[in-house]
Amino acid sequence: MNGSYYQNPRFPTIEENSENNTYESGYQAGQLQDMPMQQSYIENILRHNKGKKVKAYVSFPDANEWKDKVFEGTVEQAGRDHLIIRDPNNGHWYLILMIYLDYVEFDEKIDYTEIKFY
């Protein structure tokens, strides 16, 4: 279907080269997990604000009953693809996929620190 007009995207791979113990990207083994993560990513902002009360606005486009839903609670964990919220009122824990997250509303000032790479 694509033919030869458009090239398919190539994403950088991290394949270990056993000869010199480096990855295809040029990083030494063990170096990737030691690299600092940028603070401006959503998961890092949420991670820096653990324990704060939030309202997470979520949309499920294919759902019939729950098109849009709001989850309230405190931020427990955040990852690249998920957010975990605990509702202290009812004791429920929610695992929310970032793909469905529209935005997050905080009840207090958020901690936002940006790391600049030069």
C-alpha cells in the first residue's frame, strides 16, 4: 500500500553490540539508565508531584457508557504509559493509561522543575 513514495519511519534501536559492549545508539552498557530524564515530560511532572490531590480527566473514545470520566485522588505513581491514583475517600486505586489522559487538575501548586540540556 505504501509503495515507494513514502518511506516508513525508522526508530532508533538499542541493540547491544557484544564486541565493544556498546549499543547501536553509541551509549555504553549501563549508561542509558543513568541518564537524567527531562522534567518536562508529563510522567516526570506527575512523579515529582506524588502525594498531591488531583483530578484526572480521561476520555475513552470507543466506550458507550464512559465517554468521559474524572478520577479524583492522590498521585501514587506515574510511568511513561500510566498514572496510578489512590482515592482516600473510598480506598479505590486507579491505573489510568496515559493514552486516555486528557489533562490533570491539581488542587495545589505543582512542583515543576525543568532540566536544560546543553
